[in-house]
Amino acid sequence: MEQSGGTVSGLKESKSAERLSRKVSKMIGQMDLAVKDLAAQKAALMDDIKAREGSVQEPSAQEKDEASRKQILEQISEKR
């Protein structure tokens, strides 16, 4: 109510509501840290996966083209 600019006389936040608000804020802060930590772990794992996939991936299109060119040149040289 205070945030919207309205005021009510005699209305006051109780101590338990203040404590609950602080506790919830603290929990939200801890969750933010946990989410950031998990995001960093995920990024590290994704980088690791990409690195491993890169070493296991099949040849690129350029490598395939070079291999087919070599094969064609070998066939031509055999016919001569």
C-alpha cells in the first residue's frame, strides 16, 4: 500500500511480517547464488562436451571434398 502511494492511519507492519520478509529476501539471495553457480557448471560441462564431440566428430565437408578429389586423381592416374 505504501508503494502505491496510499496511506492508512494506524496500519503498521508487524514484527513477524518484517522477519518473514527478511527471511524470504535472504532465501531469494541464496537461490540467486545457487542459480548462478549451476549456470557456471552447465557452461563448463557444455564446453567439455563440445570439446569431446570435436575430437570424435566425423570429417568436415572440406575434408570429405579433399578425400574425394584425391580418390578421383588416383583413379585418373591408374587409367593412364
